[in-house]
Amino acid sequence: MEIVVAVKMVPDLVEELEVDADGRDLDRSTLKLRLSEWDEQAVEEALQLRDAHGARVTVIALEADEVDEALFTCLAKGADRAVKVTGAAAAGSSRAAASVLAQALRGQPHDLILTGVQAVDDRDGQVGIFLAEALGLPHVSVVSGVASAGERAVVAHQEYAGGIMAEFEVDLPCVLGVQAARAAPRYAPVSRVRQAMKTQKLESIAAAPPEARAGSTVTRLARPEAGGRAEILEGTPEEVAARLASILRDRGLVRA
């Protein structure tokens, strides 16, 4: 089985984020990027499938700052190939990113394509859906665990509210949006990443930029406005209940 995991670089939310002078993007001059946490889950699920059933795992990403180190980290974790798509900017809408990835994947073997279910900088979390549409493949999202169902199908476990899980048998090739792997993403020591940088190579695929009209456009970006402070209600349950009832009456939310 040929498993391809599409990953992306996103802002590291541990860092302080600033809006740029145009007010339509983050200030990227000092922005630190990291691999999307949901994409890390997708990579782990691919490696779990490979370990259990045998497969070749390819990780693919659009060109971006710090993407080389992220791809080498995936190789250090056990991925068989790492591919960087050049010639098209990584920033942009989900549809634009999916369009570029589809260009690259049409020339690559793929039975199962995994993506993270969303990313912290997405406005829609639709990359997997758009990618499936571009390639003409079936898609299932919010997946927590994938199992083999023979040579030409997989079973995707999809999570619903209230802890309900559904099972979908999906014909290959297909695209799955992974919310959580069956195990926590494995750790790659720095020494192993450095070893991968010395002994393995990143492959490159050139792709044309997406159409300018593809996807959505950000017209304004701003920090959330600071609101009032929260009030912590303390005391016995009776005292807290009485105080809460008083607040609701004062604000006209309940009748006196």
C-alpha cells in the first residue's frame, strides 16, 4: 500500500503573534512555524498502518519556512519518503493548497491519502475535502483510527458527539482527514533528525501556482478585543447560587 500524508507548517501558538502592517496576515518576519498537530496525528496513523500491515509512507508538504526540518523529522520517525512541493507559495486558502497538492499527487503513487482534520490557521479545515474533490476520490473526515480491510479498502473510525463511533469501509484510493491516531505521535530525538539530514534526501516536485481566484481571501485580520474581567463566584453552593441568581436578575435575564 502506498500511503501519502499531506502536512503543512503553521504558526507556533506558543510564540507571540502580531498582525502585519496591512492588517491581512500575521507578521511573518519573526514568525516561528511548526508542523500542524493534527498532521502529526496523521503521520503517526500512517506509520501505525505501515507497521501493522506493511506499506510505504510518503510525507508531502508545500514549500515553506522551516519545512525541511519538519520533513526530516518525519523521516526520522520512520517515513520512507519526504517530498517538498516547490513553485507555489504555501500560504493561501485551503482550496488553493489542495489545488497545488493535487497537481503533485497526480504524478505520485497513492492508495491512501491522509491529512490532518484541520489546522490552527485554517478558516475552514477543508484541505482534505478539496483534495479529494480535485482527485475524484472518496473522503471521510474526523477519523480516529484506520484499519486495513483487505487489499483495496480500509475501515475508517469516525467520531461523533457523545462518544459515538462509526465505522466506514472505504474503497481505495481515498482521502481521510485524521483527528487522532490510535497512539500518541512518536518522538524523534534531535540526534536521529540530524542523522536523517546526513543520510537521507528530500525529494522535490515543481507545481504551478493555483489560480488567483481559487478559494477565499482575507480582507481584515485583528486581535480579539479585550472584554471585561470574569467574576469568580466563591462560597458554599447556596451562596454561589444566590449570587448567580442576583446577577441574572440585575441583568434582566430572569424575572425578579
